[in-house]
Amino acid sequence: MSRKDYERLCSQLDNTRQKDHPHAYEVLSQEEREALQYWIERAIQTAPKADERHSSYGLKHEYERETKLYVSHAQFKGAMLVAGYLPTEKGEQSWHFKIRLPAYRSTPQGEQDPELNALVQKVLASHRDDDTYAVMI
């Protein structure tokens, strides 16, 4: 999705009582955005119809489970927009997308993709001096 399309959709949501506004994506650091976008690229694929089993809220938890990095629901929704995934019903709090989650892991269960691990380590290193940053344990 282009930056213009992202801004247009976020602007449309400004006029609603939308909770978890995707503009929160903007407060993520560059390292956090890179890790999140990398995960979305590898964990999610487009599909012809909406996946009603996996909402934006559930996908956010999948990301956190795998990376141990916290993102808010709003930040995850913004990341999905930036990655080019439009919600099927943007008025809902939890969004669904025309996606599927393939068996994307190229490493055994419990191990992390080396490149994703390197991105996670960059996020952690960028927050070492920040006492307010939370890591999922």
C-alpha cells in the first residue's frame, strides 16, 4: 500500500469512533517496524476470501508469541495496512483480512528464523536504555 493510501484510510478512520486507530503504528521505532513487517511478509499471504478465524487482534498475539515483542492492537493494524492488507470491515475494532496463514516456518517449531531473530535483537538493543519498554516473557 502506498503511503498516500495508508494516510487516506487512516484519515477516513479519524471521522469514526474507531478504537485502536492504526496511526499508532507511527510511534514504533524503525527497528520495531522492520521486525513487524518482516514477520508479516513471512507469516501471512493474500487469499481470495477473508479469514474469519484470524483477526487483527489474534494475529498481533501470534506475532508477540513468536517474537516476544509487544505491539499494541492499533500498531498491528497499522502494520497490516502498510503491508498492503485492507480490512474487510474497517468499522470493526478487530479487523479481518483476505489472508491465509501458510506453514511459513522454515525452522523447527520453537526455533526462530535467524533473520527475524536478528531483527528482534536490534529492537531489544535499541531499547536497552529505555526502562519503559516491555518484552513479553
